[in-house]
Amino acid sequence: MTVLHPAPRFASSEGVLDALSAALGAMLVEAKEEHGEIVLSVARDRIEDALRLLRDAHQYQQLMDIAGVDYPQRAERFEVCYCLLSVTRNHRIIVKVRTDEATPVPTVTTLWPNAGWLEREVYDMYGVLFAGNPDLRRILTDYGFQGHPFRKDFPLTGYVELRYSEEDKRVVYEPVQLAQDLRTFDFMSPWEGADYVLPGDEKAVPPSPAPAPVATAPAPAAAPKVDVPKTTEKPADTGAGEPANAEAAKKVAKAKAAPKKTAKAEPAAPEPTEARPARKPRAAKTADTAAATEAKPRRTRAKKTDGGEA
């Protein structure tokens, strides 16, 4: 197989249903597209030819899975679903066949080797037979298991149970003995509660009903309080009296009295001081510094040679 170009990220199913239906022809029983997938129902005895055509001519190279479905109300109660993948086109399809408990389905191990394990799983869980499978044995259940777990008529608890016997010092199989019956569920809402009395609730004493409320006349509303200003219309209302008023008058008269004069002279302001004479200029003690600021000639040193001074 040569891949000419990479597979697209998203593959469209437009036109695929019509093309595959025309290619299968008489082998096709029903073709439809639902839930975004193409489903093809093929005649049971032509399943190998149909899958070979899809693999070789339409590039559905890989068998991804084989699944079983049980419809007990149908005459052919089982459906075997083959899930195919096209690597080059990035597209998937589902091919289905119908059968019953006794009619085998042709094996497809001649097309894909991994179909041997997948067919064994469908046989173990549903009891579907595959004609031509070289190793049709149970793959998930235990040795000596009776029945098929995914059938609707198989009990959830099974028929036998496994335990270790201390008397026989080995593992033994015995018929299932449940310690208690399975509970029945009514799927009631936990917020609404049950419509029946739960076990144990019959012992509870129902509370006495609350007395009905009695209507009473509303109490009259009290008049709002108004702040009354406080006045002092008479001396007794001030909390003092004539003695307190006389003492207060004395303090006021004392504060307004003129200062007393004494024989001792009060200190006067100091006389202003005379002006200080001007300071004489300082005599010059330094010589002329003009020569000190002039640039001095730079001394050069004689270079030495190998024979001594130059």
C-alpha cells in the first residue's frame, strides 16, 4: 500500500453512502447514515465478501473492533458490528449482520488476523458462533463457565460461585446462595421523599398539629415624643441663688478696677548706646605675588646612553 498524500484532518461523508451502496449491490440489505456515521447492513453469508471489497477497493484497511448487540424481541436477536477505518481517507464505517443463537456467522480471520480475538469475545459474552474461526474459545470468563453474561436472560448474580473450602482444601464451585434478596429500587427523588412509609417509620409518633393562629386587634400607636426646650424663668431654676450671684459680681468688679500706684519708681527703658567708630583698614603685610602666579619653565633631564651621560 502506497500513501500518496497525508489523510485529511476531517473527512466528509458526502457521496460515500451512495458509492458504497452501489459497490456492494446484492450483498447490501440496508444502508443509512445516522449520528454522523454510515451504517451498512449486509447479508450474513456474504459478510466476508463484503468486507474484502471494502478493504481492497475502498481503502478501509483496518478492522478496529467487533461488537455484539442483543435484541431479545427479534427473531434474529443478535447483531455483530464490524467497525472499519480508512487510514488514507480518515473515515470510519460500521458494517452489521444479524444472527440467532444457533446460526453461525462466517469468520473474517482470513482478512484480518486480529479478528480471532474479537470474535472470541463476542462468542464469550453473547454466544454468537463464528464458522471457520480456528480457536473459538472463551476469552474473559472462567474455565467451565456456563452461559453468556451479556445476554438479557442471564442473571446478574450468575449460577455458580467460587470459594475456597477448608474441608476439601481446594477451590470449589457451588450454586449461588444469596445472603439476602436484591433490593428493589423505585428511583424516587431524594428531595421529594417516598410515597409510602419506610420500614421503621411506622413507630414514629406523628407530632400534634400546631394551633391555628388567632387574629388580634393591633395595639394603638403611641404619640411621638417632642423635645421641650428647658427655660430658667426664675432664679431658683438656675441651681444657684443670691449668695452665688453676689460672689460673681465681686469677681467682675475686681477685674475692672484700675491698677494701684506705689511709691517705688518703675524701671524705665534703657538709654540707646552710642555708635561704634569705624574700623581702620588693615596694613598690607604681603609682597607682590604676581611672579608667583607666572608659569615656570619646565626642566628637562638629559637622556642616558650606554656609554654614560649624554
